[in-house]
Amino acid sequence: MIHRILENTLREKLNTGKAIILMGARQVGKTTLVKELFKDSDEMIWLNGDELDVQNLFENISATRLKYIFGNKKYVVIDEAQRIKDIGLKLKLITDELAGIQLIATGSSSFDLANEVNEPLTGRKWKYKMYPISFSEMVQHHGLLDEKRLLPHRLVYGYYPDVVNNPGHEKEILKQLSDSYLYKDILMWEQIKKPEKLLKLLQAIAFQIGNQVSYAELGQLCGLDSKTVEKYVVLLEQCYVIFRLGSFSRNLRNELKNSKKIYFYDNGIRNAIIANFSLTENRSDIGALWENYIISERQKKMEYDKGWRNCWFWRTTDQKEIDYIEEGDGEIHAFEFKWNPSANYKIPKQFIQNYSGSTFTVIHPDNMEDFLL
């Protein structure tokens, strides 16, 4: 299963004179996608940044030596580029000095690669994020009806390519991913001496999806101080394991202003971390699973469609709440997520009164395609 939406985007950007930077968690299919781009080409050279000899190759490198290494190749791929020291300057050297070379660099952790390449490659790059397979891509693959029939399965096992492509082996694959591979870069660079603390933090976050989180409370649950918790949360976000939503606040005195919620980019990873692969019919957390699924899929859609919107949740001190807010082009759109299509929900009067002109929609499995396609 190839990410066709992103594949088409990358093909359009080839040979436009800019480097292509592809970011995303480990095992989401970055390598597979790039290999698909050049499967019929003998003009590509592939360098794996995880390999020590490749890392050493870029020590004290010069444009002259790079010309000899690349030879007459037209396409240069540096996979897991974040493992190479001062990678931003090396990418700039290739882009600036080697005319006619199309550079593609992939990375699984933005806290090193993205920060390093942003300044050196200002105006010289196309940058894209890649996620686990999306609802939209699966609909294109086998149709809307089949994908909606598989929704209970997706809520439990998620969309990692290996999971989707190997039915019957989901638990084993997700266990291997969640044991440490996803956060390999954090464990390596941050030299975390007690990785079990990181796992405890992830478990604490996993049990609180859909709820507001406090770094101090998370710290008490996993034996870390609040500053360390915040640091780990940021690193996990930069490795594309989790993402945060802040609280929407403009007018009301009793709106929560500094609260946050944390979601996982993939339901399967979330369930693997808490070791719960029970069927949806037997779960007490089905509402949280649905909320995590629908918000993470919306994030994928907006990234691939280049839909520039700010995303929030809304809550007041007297417990009035809306699951999800999008703001863009001067418009505010509010959404509530319900697993049961017949569940009742009334939008809080305070919100209507203070944000006149905003729209409100309840999203459930019967109308989810309107939100995700």
C-alpha cells in the first residue's frame, strides 16, 4: 500500500530546482514511497543515514568529493538524514553547488532535521509531512463502503502500513513498533537512562486522550517532574507519535486559556501502549478511540490538502465543552464527535452567543466522509 496522494505531490515537485524534505514517524512508509518514485530509474543514488559509513562519509565533505561520489546520478536520496551531523549545511552544499541534482531527504524526527534545514535551506526546499495511511487513501484503494465496514478494525489497530498490509499479525507488528522503535531517536539523542519512564508517560497520555492534561499530574503518574514531562511531550510530538491541541479562547472570562489535550497520530500505537486490543463492542473507551481517530485523520487531510487552519478545543470553567474547533479565513467551525449517530448534543449557548456566524456539526460514523474526504 503506497501513499498515492503524497506520491503524486512529490512527483510534481521533482526537478523544480529545490530539495524535497519528507518528514514522518519511523515505519510510516517514507522509504517505500521514495523507492516507488524511482523504481524505473537508474539515475538514483541511495544513502542511508542510519548506517555508520554514510554518517562518516559526510564528515568534512566538500562539493568536489560529492561530485565524485554521485557521479552522473541525477537523483540523490538521503534516508533518515537526521542521523548525519550538521545535515542542514550538507543539504545546502548539495543544493547550492551541484547543479542538476535533485535532492530528496527523509527524516523521522523533526527536532533535529527540520530545525537544521529550515535556515540553511530557506527558499530552497519543499517540505512535507507523512503519516500512517489515511482514511482517504484507503477509500481510494478499495472504496468508501469497504473502508467504513473496516472502521471498528481501524479504531483498534490503526493505519501503519505493515499493519494494514498484514492482516492477522496486527498485534505483533504494533508491539514491535511501540516497544521502542518509534522513539528510537529520542532514546538515542536524549540519552534517556530510564526508557521505562518514557513508556509510563505514554501510557498515562494514552489513558487520557480526549481529556485535558496537566504536565504536573502526568509527572506524578510516571515519576517525572513537570518540566521533564513537557520536554518529553515535545520530543514525542517532534517524532510524530503524538500531537497537542490547545484551548480556544477569545471573548469569555471563564474560557480555559492554557489547557491542552494530547492525541496519538495512530490508534493502533495508542492501544499497543496500553496493551488493549479488545473489540470495539467490548470497550469502555470507544468514545475516546473515536475522537482520537477522527481528529488524527482530519490532521492528515489538512496536511495533504494544504488546508491552513488553526485547530483547538473549547471549554469553560463550568464544564461546557466542544471537542474540536477550526479557524481559518476569518471563519470558525465547531465540531462534536459522537460514536453513536443517535446521541444527543446541544451546542453551548455561550459559544453561540459569543461566536456568532460560526458553524457547528456533529460528526459520527454515518457522516464521517463529509469531514475526512
